[in-house]
Amino acid sequence: MNSCFIKNGRVIDPARGLDGPADILVEGGRISAVEPQLPAPDNLPAVDASGLWVMPGLIDMHVHLREPGQEYKEDLRSGLLAAVAGGFTAVLAMPNTAPPLDTAPVISGLMSKAREIPGARLQVAAAMTRSRKGQELNEYQDLRSAGASAVTDDGSWVTDSKVMRRILDYAQVCGLLPLSHSQDPLLAQGGAIFEGRVSARLGLPGIPAQAEEIAVYRDLALAELTGKPLHICHLSTRQATGLVRSFLARGLSVSAETAPHYLFLTHEDVGDYNPNAKMNPPLGTAEDRASLREALSDGTITVIASDHAPHSVLEKEVEFIDSAFGITGLETSLPLMLELAREIGLSPSNLAELMSRNPARLLGLPGGTLAPGGPADVTIIDPELEFTYNSLDGFSKSRNTPFEGRKFKGRAVLTMVGGEIRYRWPNSSIL
Amino acid sequence: MYSENLVWPKDLIDLRGLSAFHLTAILDAAENFREVSEREIKKVPTLRGKLVVFFFHENSTRTRLSFEVAAKRLSADTLSLSSSGSSMAKGETLLDTAKNIEAMSPDALVIRHSASGAAQFLGDRLSCPVLNAGDGAHAHPTQALLDLLTIRRHKGRIQGLKVAIIGDIAHSRVARSNMIGLSALGAQVRVAGPPSMMVGGLDDEYGVKVFSRPEPALEGADVIIMLRIQLERQSGQLFPGAREYARVYGLNPRRLSLAHPEAIVLHPGPVNQGVEMSPQVYQCPQSVILDQVSNGVAVRMALLYLLVDNPERHKA
């Protein structure tokens, strides 16, 4: 019936400047009231959120769900279930599938299939250019009408600056946010990990930090030229972070995300060829990590996205140079961010901005707030719950994570989408 | 009979992690095994009944021959798999192939592979000792050990020697393993090569001095290790060409004269004469390249003996 009463929680909603005890009345899948000490309705199921944080549903704006084409790695069902288990009520799927998400029928088909799955809501980033080749623009209005909320050629950079300029100019007309995987592909070509002392030790071809810096600079310059919004995906280096900071100071409407793994790991974690520390962009140095943490604190980076990239052992358990880039992230993203929040002093409101409000605003999605009238997409977090991560307990089909066996404190214990409870931590006494 | 107190790792992937005691023990054992190759009957029964599998997924003549001679002189049974003759060509993965080899219960696997990390990959997944005969640009520990043995035999020590390594450092597993081994035994290592064949972080990671011209590295050197230039890589335009390379980096009598008068010259082979080394230098008395080859057999006998014949020792 999509109605319930969430009581006694610490309600965190930065959009309305809320952080304090309140009860939430959910009716017909929507938030109908958020007040301290609401009278409990008799006929509704109650969720007791005592000691828990109640946040607007988290949104992960960078995931790879592999459908269509590589369903043995992940599919809509496993991916959307993994998302709610990680506390996400919506995810933005990247278009590098086979075939790519570059036409309206493919996107609308995927979105209608997703509506039947009791997981997170599916949002789609359509391909920026035809077949993701970086040459011709797709029909953005058609993609928008089919349900897309962003465009990207994620995995590839649009190398032709003139084409990228047209994309920035036109995407806004259709209400689509352009996302850039900013990396100079020729400078990075052949590289397996970050170019530095670890690549020197392991005898692996490196990807220099400047591959990101060069591309980010070009993209920011085009955002300045066009005066249009632009979002930079998965920032990973000190240099590129500094560029974003300086362009923001010039008043550009650009935004940037990073992924939790860049905030925790460095290229030293590649160790003796651990394929689960191989991702693109590559893990950088401790200095890179420190500057990303600083950029979170000073507002240069306003979005956390996991870059959930499931791969099977067939792609990962091979010679390191041939091993696929990427790690899973949906089920570890929030626990890692809770840990980071304690380490660097981010408030629950900061987390709600990074993982819910800002992605919703950038993508023009409903949600990102618990304001009455909006969809009842809610994530309830137990910040004290201790658990050991085991990817086998999760919903993703893939297990390529560097965080296997890590002890965490804090996670989502209940995830509600449109007023429906779609995930509940099995050992929780919440209901 | 050698250094009974040392604990040996299961595998020999690279020289990192082996102490100076381990390295010295291997060289001492190799000195003893050299004598076997000088006998009329060049064979000892040490590894009788043991199966050593050679898995060469990249072309190799010297290393493979040297390992085979070493295993045979220790009376091991040997079996060779190469990429062309194996199922790798049919799309079988490295892991599958390795698991199939393991099902035949070998007592050691010797692997040569074009991918950095392939030896580590197998060592982590197989229960038998894995000996790295060269993986990508990562490590070539037996080559470094035979270089160390050659240097020690000629110079009487490693400690304090000035060693110049010259050539394509970026792509050289020989350079990486030598930097580790030489530094561990107290040599001062200098490396030189074109910046396009150098990688960042060498000074931090290996504690070596890095030069972009050969002359400062050669100045007063006791040992010179020249690396093979892979002419096939020139398509990547790392250098304008072989002739230009010889002009700037090739070891000729004039450059050799910068080194200590009794300096020795090593090369892992095969030598591109006229490119990284002039024919005069190749044939001069200071060149010890053929000694390296015979020391290679002794070093590999020592390693097979230490790792294969001593299951109680490798409880790493």
C-alpha cells in the first residue's frame, strides 16, 4: 500500500536544512509530512528508526549494469537489487553496453523492464555520440523522451573538441547533463596502472596523471566557451582536482564526482598484481588521495559515485595486463563513505548532499530531499552497525572488489523506494 | 648442506624479499654446482624421480636451454610446453593451462611469459614451486643471479662495486631484477638510457642513480651491464633508429675507456652487435658474456636444488 510511518529517527535533509529528530508520514508512495513528534496513525505499519539516520534516498550516478549484452557480469535485476542493498534508491546506468544505449527504443525498453524489478529506480545516461564513437551526436530529444537524464561516452573521451563543443551546446537544450570520462586516450594507451613507483616496480605500462589533467582542462575550457553545464566523472588526480577548483572559482556551472576507492586506496594497493586494484582511471598516489579528500571537504567535488563495474573471473583472473578495468561498488560505497565521514569530519548532511541531493539536482531527478509531496525514496542508515563485507552475501553477480573481508561500521539497514520497503538488513530489528 | 637455517619461499618470482643471506646462499650453492658441469659424467642424482615442467609462453633459447641442462644434470624428468604447441593458442586461459599442468603433479614449474605478473599469478594459484624464467618487463631473477655470480667470480665481491646498467630500462626485466639484487648486496647502481626508455620512480623505488646519457654512468664503473635493444619496439618510436642509438648509447672502445680499466662487460644476450655494443667490445677480454652462460646453468641447478628438493624448507 506504499504507506507507513517512520518514527523516532534522526532525519537529515540538507535541501531543507534539517538534521534532527522527526517522524515521517508516507502515504501512497509519497512523503506527506515530516515533523517532530507527529501523531502516530493507527492503521499504518511503523518503522522504528530510533538511533538511526533517515536520509533522502541515495543516488549513485555512475554504475555499469551490463544489460544488454553482458548479463553474465550483471543484469538489471542483480544490479538494481545490489543498489538497494547498498542503500541506493536510484542509479544512473552507463551506456557502454552491447549494443550501447544510444537509441530511444533500447532505453525505453530497459526502463520499462526495470519498473518490474523491486530494486532501485533505473535512470539512464545515454550515449553522447552514435555508437560511442565520438563523431556524430545522437538524437538527444528522442533519448530524453525515452527517459534518459544524461549523456556520456563513459569509457571513452570525445577526443574531437569541436564535437564536444556541439554536445555541450546542444545537451542543455534537451535537458540532458553531459558527463565526461576525461582522459586523453592516446597518452593513456596501453597503460595498466598509474605511472609511478608501483608501475616501475611491477614492469607495467603506466597511465600518467597528465592523461586526466589534459582532458579535464580541455573539457573545462569548452564548458567556459559554451557557458553550459558539464559534469566530470571519477576525478582521480591532484592535478585535475586543482583544475576543477580553479574553474569553479571562475563561476562555471561544472561539477565533479569521485569514487570511494580513490578516497581509500592508492596504487600501492596493486601489491603483487591484484586485479581488483585495477581500474580506470587508475588508483593514484597518497597525495592524489589526500587532495581528493580535501576537495570533498572544500566543495570542489560535490558527488560521490561508485563507478560500479562488475566483471566475472573470465575478465579478471587473467594476465594482469589483460585484466579488465573496474571494481564493484554499489554495496561498499556507503559503508566506505561512513568511514570516511568519521575520518575527515563530514557531517551526515554532507553525506546526504554528496550521495543524494547533488546527484538529484544535477540530473533533474525527483528525490534528493524528503520534502512533502516528493517520492518516498528513503534510506535508513545505522551508523554504528558493524559488519564484515562478504561479496557472496551481496546481490551483484560479480565479486571483483578490493574490499572483500573489510570490517565496516555503518550501513543502510532499510531502503524504501516509492514508499515500498525494497531492502532490509536481515539482522535488523527495525520493523 | 647449504645454509640449513634459511627458510626459502615456495616460489622464486623475483629477488625482492630475498635477503642478502639468501642471495649469497644461492651464489654459494651455484659455485658448488659449477663443479658438476666440469666432471666427465655431468650428472648428479639429486632430483631423480622429480618432474620439472617448463612452460614457455614466450620465445626463449638461452634461458630455456640453460634450465633444461640444469634440470637434466640434476636427473629430473623434464617436460616442455610452449605456447605454439599448447592449448594457449586455442583460447585456453593461463589459469586453465596451469591447473591442467598441476593435475599432473609436477615438482616444479618454470614459467616464461610475456605478461608482467604471470609468474606471480601462477605462484599464487599452484601448490608446487614456481620459478620465474622471465615475466614481461617485471622480473628475471635467474638472469640477475647469474649476473651476480659472474660479477662475484670476476671481482671477488659485490659490495661497493660501481655498476652501470645501460639501455632500455623501461621494458627490461633483467634491469629490474639486477637493480634489486645488486642493491641488496651493496653495489652502487647507476642506470642510463634514453628518457623514452626510462620510467619514473626508479630512484625512489630501487635506490639507483638515473642518467639520460651513458657517460656519467660509465665513469669509473667496475661492471657494465648492457641491455638488448628490441629493434621490433622501434615502431613505437621510442628512439629514432638503431644507428642513432649506437651513436648515443652504444658501448664502443671510447666509452668503455671511461670505466675502470679492469671493468667487466655483461650482456644478457643475444647481442645486437653494432647497436648496443660494438663488435670490438663484444670480443674484447673484458667481455664476460660467455661466462654468464655457463654460470646460468650452475645458478639454475642451485635454485632447483634449493626450492624443489627441500619441501620442509619452503614454509614461507
